[in-house]
Amino acid sequence: MIIDYFDVLDRANQGPYIAEDDWDLEKVAMTTQKLVEKYKLEWDPDQIVTADPGLADVIFEAGLELAVEIGGYSRSTERILEFDRQELEAGMELMPRELVLGTGKDARTLFAREIGDERPPLIWAGNPGAPHPEHLFLPSVMSWAQEPIVDLITCGSLAEVDGREVRTGSPIEIVATRRELLYLRQILKRVGRPGMGMLAAQSSVSELGDLAVAHPDYLRPSDAHLVPMLNELKIDNRNIARAVNSLEYGMHNAALYCVLVGGLGGDAPGSAVVNVASFIIGNLTNHSDYQLLHPIHMRHVATSTRSVMWVESIVQQAFARNAPCIIVSDIYPKSGAMTRELLYETAANAIVITASGGHLEGVGSADGLKPNATGLECRLMGEVGRAVARQGLSLEEANEITVKLVERYEHVFEDPAGNPGVRFDQAYDLETLKPRKEWFRLYKEVKKELIEMGLTRLK
Amino acid sequence: MSEELIQQTQKAIVAGDEEQAVEFTRRALKADLSAFSILQGGLMKGAEIVGDKFETGEYFLPRLMMTGRALKAAMEVIEPQLKEEYASGEAQQDDTGVVVLATVKSDIHDIGKNIVSSMLSASGFEVHDLGVDVPIKEIVKKAQEVDAEIIACSALLTTSMPFMRDLMNLLEVMGERDRFRVMVGGASVSEDFARDIGADGTADHALGAVKLARSFIRDLRSNQGAAQ
């Protein structure tokens, strides 16, 4: 049985009622805790990249069990969307294994990567969600779009247009999102890759901007946009509207899952179970063409903490082994431009994701909260990802290098001010769009360190 | 015996066990313990332990939420007697009060707000959590209705933060600014932003929000005392 959007809406209207608080605690938290105990799920902070196929399989089984037992939740109707195991499994069978983004010679094919896959991951550069003043938007995105290693691009959001602040739900969201797309299309032409695929419409949190750019002059059918699942295992009609709108237009739905590690799922194993269930449910409710994996640390936000990287690794492995699908994983380090730690965090995240079966998206430097990202860390992300694949780095080797890197940057999580670094224009020369000397020196030094740590095929 | 009952109440709160928390609170009242001593020695102490362990990463969100529920249920048991004790002067008002809490209009993120809500509840505040995507007029209206001392607003999205400024402006034009202490929070909310819009403060984590709320209450009560 194929679940279409009418089915999703019907189930959201007709499913059993439950108050949202009860959904959170009694359904998500309690059931996850029960499954963690049932399957005796544990994690070791020194085994960030786990080389234990049995653990990946049991995490998958627990996640599927969670999805079958509780389903999803519609915040719009306060009802449970129930699916039986057969429907969920049939949905997973239909998950795309290949997906073409972009057009012409610039098109790239995303594919379901395997664990230790020697085919390099695609490099999707940008810092989705990071707010930018308008004058910095174009040069920032140019800085990564111009990198030859980059396959696809994304971007932060415009925090203002023509000096006016962008407010969620206001008409300015439409203006901002269209302006964003105009800049992006201009950037693609300027870097000589007009057909490069994009994940965009980031300047609109509500569905307004998203719907307003579903037009060939803006976001093309060969591009992608976000269809987020809300924490945890929730959807709402506004987000379903995004997915439904793209069905006829043809845009690709990137189902975004930002499971909170330390949140309703508890510690890392429970959060991984919730993440697996989110993929399985969101595959149907969000009509996903590919899965965008972005667990968030409850306290530190960043994806570069031990527990978040463990979740990224085990979830990717779980799907690679049990239900192959396209997974793109986000890299959002704590640190920002012109800091050595940003480069360590980026490299660690890229190693974990690539070795475990994902494609790379980022870099949302400084937690994606500031315009403190540059093309240079995107370059490093791509170079590390390719080196991992080229070298055929085993899970054990990936873990060894990752742990060494974590030890070099973990102190940033203890600093209440974080480690945001500097704004884009302090790290790059705005006229030449080249990294400033000091920033480039740090990059060269960290690359040398990475080679010494065992990433020998890093060029 | 009385110390044992207080300890059992505290343990039930730490465990987030609603039934046990209610049961031991009832027993403690029957044993003629004052509501205030149960509150301070059992309920609050237990909540404090959970709050601390949550902040250090030892406990996770579900435990915090369960403790919030257990505390709320136990508070309902002691509330009538506690009010009498406050009225008779047998017990001193503590530094908790009434909070109206919401994620502002256009923002549907609720986890951060829920954590602060749970921590405030677990710390003894009377919390009116209005949920997410709440228009600022509704927030002010509720604060007036329940005679809140604190309005707490959350926004994760930078594009929702302007609604916090609107809230401050609305309070000003309504002549209600001095009636409430306003705290704002969310991943992108900084001290500079809070100061810029004229809010009374912000905190970068839930325990900090509780401390800030307590300081507001102490401040308000000392101002009231001085005025009297």
C-alpha cells in the first residue's frame, strides 16, 4: 500500500486524540526508555564510530518497534498517526536509492551509501539557517560555491532585506526567500555552474516563502527544500503543505530530523532509536526523497559532540544495513571562522559521517547561529570526506582519528561563550573572496595534523 | 519518623514517581508535619537534586518532566494547608511566584521552553505555559488574568525574536511595563538583545532561568516591602 498525502491527512484527522504533553512523555519518552531497557542499549563515549553490526541492527529494530508502537503525532490536530509494520516496511522499500539534483553537466546523483563505501560522499556546502545581513549573503555563499570540490550548495537565511528585518509569517518572508533565490541563481552563474543543485528557501521559516519560490525562476524542480519533522516524531499541516506543494511541482523533499540527544529519547542510545523511528515515520508523513540527519545536542547544540556523532554514526549504519536510503548528514560545529577548533570539529564530523555511510552537508559553523562560516571549512569537509572514502578507512580507524580530534576541541563545550570565532568578512577578503592569510595558515596546519593522525590520503 | 517521611517525599520527587510523591506527601501531612517543611525539605530539595543532575547531564529530559509532574501533583496536596500557613505567618513566602510562559508568535519550537517550564514548576513556581506560536496580546492578557509576576518568552528563530520587542512595546503602551518582570530566552537570544529590547534579563540555560526568576521575585517582594 502506498501512503499518499490524503492518507496522511486522513490519519491526522481521524487518529486517537492525545494531549501533546502526554505524547512527549508517555508515548515518546516512556516507550523509548522501555525499548532501551528491552534491548539493553548502551554506548561508549570512546567508541564514537561503533564497529558493531549487531548494535546497528538492534538500534534499527528498536526504532522500527517504536514507530510501530506509537506512530507519529499531528500537532495541528492533536491526533496520533498510526501505521502498521507492513506499511512502514513497504514505505522503506520505496525509499529512493538514487536521486539526481541539479541539471545538465552540473547535475549530481545522490545515492544510498554503504558503510565504508569507497565511493566518495557528495559535498553539499552551506550553513542552513544561519542568519545573515543582506550585504554578506552573496559573498558568503560565493565563498563555498566557488570551491571545485563542492557538488551542491545550500545557504543561511537573510535576516533582513533592504534594511527591514525578516519576521516569520510576515509578507517580508516572501520577499526574503525570493531575494535569497535570486542571489543563489546569480551565484551559480558567477561560479560557472548554473545547473548546480541547491537546498534552499532558507529565509522562510513558515511555509510562505517556501511556497513562493516554487517556480523555475527561483527554486527549480531539480532542487530541494526542507520538510522538517518537529521534535519528536511530530508533524503539522504547515509542514505537510510544503511537501504537498512540491509533489506536483517536482521539487525534492529533504526530510529534516533534528532529534535532541539528551531530550525525550534520553541518552544517546534512546536518541538513536527516536532518530530511526523518525526516519521511518517521516518517510511517509514528510514524503521524503532523502533523509537529512541532524541530531542536536541538548546542551551544546553542536553536531560535533561525542554523543551526537555516535548517534549520526549508528543511525547511518542501521539504515545502510537494514533499509538502504539516501542520508545526508549535517555538520554544525560549536566553533566559528578563524578558529583551529572549527577545523578539528569539521574534520571529526566528516570522518564519522563518511565512514558510516552518509553524504556531507555543512558547515554550519558557530552552531549555525552567526554568519561566521566560510568556504574554507567546506573545502576541508569535502577533502576529508573524499580522503576517508579513497583510503577505505575502516570504522575502527575512523574512530581512532575521531577520538584524537575530539580531544583537541572538546574544551570548547565547557566555555559558556562558546567559540564563535569571527564574522565571514573578517576571515575572507571581500574583494578577492579568498581566505585571509591567518585563516589559510590554520587550515594548512590542521591538514598536516590530520595526515599525521592517519588520514594519509588527504591531499 | 517525620524526617523519614520528608526523605521519602524527596526520593519520590527525585524518582519522578507521581503516585509515591502524592502518597508520601499525604502521609507527611497526616503525621502533622507542616506543609512548609514538606515543601522545603522534601519537594523542593528533591526538585533541586533533579535540576542539578539535569544540568550536569546525568539526568535527561524525561526525568525532569516526570519530576515536574510529580511535584505538581504533590503541590496540589499541600496547597490548602500551605496557604493557611502563609496567611497565619507560620511560614514565610519563599522566592517563587507566578510565571506566564510562551514561545512567541510564529515560532513552534517548544523543547527549550518546555525545559524551562519543567524547571520552574519543579522549583515551585506556578507556571502558566501557553505553548507555542502565541500572539503577544494573549501572553499579556493571561499575565493580567493570573496576576503573574513574571512573563517569560522563548524564541529559537531569529525571525521570531522581533515579536519579543513587540511584547515590550505593548507592555509600555498599555502602561503595564512596571507590573511584570520580563525574561526572554532561546538559542539566539543574547544579553545584548535582551537589554536592547528592554527586557529584564535572559539566561543561557534552564537552571539560570530559575535563578533569574527567583531574583526577580526577591526583587519584587523587597520593592513591595519597601513601599509598605
